Amino acid sequence: MTIKDIVKAGTVAAKRVFGNTEDEATIEWRLSVCETCPMKKARATKAKEKASLALAGLRQGPVCGVCGCSLALLTCAHEEDLHEDSPTEAAQRPESCWMKT
């Protein structure tokens, strides 16, 4: 996790607190895609995953197995606030991932 990733996650967390998120239909669609994703992790195990959850104000919750982001933050983020995948992360994302579109 880079400093840029931390800043973006903090921005999304602040926007989430103040209700500045994607519309409900987009969030629900993203969550439905993540729910069936083989890369979804039910629990955070790595430090960067736990940091992402902490920024979301959560102690535990599902995270993306590719980038380690809290699904609570990732799915509600505006497109301009999403982190940029590294080439390794991009290659690991399944074709059905909404982050690829």
C-alpha cells in the first residue's frame, strides 16, 4: 500500500461519512459482483487489509483479495477516487471484476 493509496482511502472514508458516495444502485451492483468473486476474502489477515478496514471505521469485514481494500470503501468510491492497480493486481483480477470495466 503506497502513500497515494492511503490518501485515496482516507478521501473515500471521509466522503463516505458525509454521504458523498456512488449512488445506491451502483454500490449494490458492485457488492453483488464482489459477493461471488473468487478473490473475495471474508476476513482481513494482512496489515494493509486491516488498515483499509480501520479507515472504513470497521474492525472486520470482507476485503478484496487482490488489492486488500475494504469492500465497504471500495464499492462506494467514486471512480476518480479508486486506486490504480499495479500490473500484478490488474492481472489477478477476474474478468467479471467491476474494477476492470
